[in-house]
Amino acid sequence: MLLFLVGLLVLILLVLLRAIIGPTVIDRLISINVITSMGCAIIILMAFLKEDFGFIDIAVVFMLCGFASVLWILKVLTPGDWQLRVPGLKGFEGNNEEEDA
């Protein structure tokens, strides 16, 4: 189990390196999301090792905060541009009328 935790920490360092040298903002955003997921996995593994299952609640809150932060960063980076567009696929252009929220 300890070897698995050390492996996760090494993977977090590699993903952190990708976040630092990532050429685009989306690479950095995905790296931050992966680091959050691996951190949550480490918290859950530590909960099972220590047999204190109160840490699972902390892991769930940590993942929810990570998800909300990713949505907030996307909202800041793409203001007013929330239409789904997949180039090369028909029917995924989104409708031209915007709904006021």
C-alpha cells in the first residue's frame, strides 16, 4: 500500500511538470484536475490505512471544490462563449439564439 502511495506522489509530480510546461491553458487546467483527483485518491487511501473513515467526507468536499474551480476557471477564460462546437461533426454547432440566464 505504501508503494502505491509513493507511486501516486510520483505521478502527481509528473502531472505538475506537465502543468508547468503545458503549451495551452487547457493542458494546465486538465493537469490541475488530475492533481485534484489523485489528491483525493491519496486521502481515501490514507483513510483506509488509518481506519478513520471521516476522511472520506473530506475527500468528497475536496473533489467538489476541484470541480467547482474548474468550472469557474473555464467561465473566466471563455466569457460569453459557452456554445458546444465540434468541428467536423454535423449537428453539434449549437443553436444561434442565446438564452438569457
